[in-house]
Amino acid sequence: MIRIEAIWLAVEPMDMRAGMETALARVVKVFGAARPHHAYLFANRRANRLKVLVHDGIGIWLAARRLHQGRFIWPVLEDKTVTLSRAQFDALVLGLPWQRVGERGIITVI
């Protein structure tokens, strides 16, 4: 099992034809460096494809996922990056509304 300590999401879309070297260059450009045990997520412009680049401390892993229907819920923010919890990541790759998982999904009485 690959250990992942932090999950980062890049808000700007990436060309899904990009291979490992191009994706790694994009990680360095957007996040400053590819840190060990960190995962970096990118989506295409239509948000129906997702790529995850993981640095496991020794090498680089690149995985892809495609939704046949619908799209991944991708943020439109002024920030270029977002950090995700494991629960949010699990919801995101299933195409669920990951922003509602965790602290943001708590309902309180006003």
C-alpha cells in the first residue's frame, strides 16, 4: 500500500494526454515541489477525467480515472490549490460532493 500523508488538488485543468514527466513538471510548477508521500490531483477542462500523481519517497506513480457519466465536482476558486482530507478524496473519486464531507457538512442551529 502506498502511504499518502497529504492530498492536494490543483484547481486549473490539465491536458489528460500528459504523461508522467509532464504531470510531474506541472506539480513542481503549481505546488513548488513533489513531496514524498503526497498526492496531487488534476482534472481536465470538462472535469470528467482525473489524474493523480503520487510521490512514494522512491518513485512516482501516475493513475487516471474517468467517469462515463457526469463529472467530478471541481472547485472554482481564486486559490490555485486546495488540500483534501482522505474522506474528501474518497468522495471526489466517486463523483460525490466532497465539499460537504467533514467540517463543511456540519449543520448547526442558528
